[in-house]
Amino acid sequence: MKKLLVLVVLAACVVVFSKSAPAIGPMATVDSEEFDAGSIKTGTTGILKHAFKIKNTGDSVLVIRDVRPG
């Protein structure tokens, strides 16, 4: 009986402590971190556009204050 009680307590501890920690604060997830525009000839005019999809996977509001091309 004592062994059964120990097994039940151990199983309960495993269940309680195996849960992942909750997200704290905002967390940005990007669909892809890079974009390859390919080859562009010198002197070509026009506009090149690409949209990165950013999703907040955290548990609070995500505010993007600055974006810089790299």
C-alpha cells in the first residue's frame, strides 16, 4: 500500500511539473526572417515590396516601435 501511495505522489508530481511555463509578456513570431529579392539589374526602376507576417504569441500587447532594414 505504501508503494502505491509513493507511485501516485510521484505521478502527480510529474504531471504538475511537466507543464511548460506560461508565456510572460509579448513575444513576436515571424513567418520568415529573410527575404531574397533575387537579381535586380542596375538602373531598374520600380518598387520592390515584401510583407513579413508578425504574430504576437505572448500573453500581453506587442508594440513595435521601430523597424530598420538590415
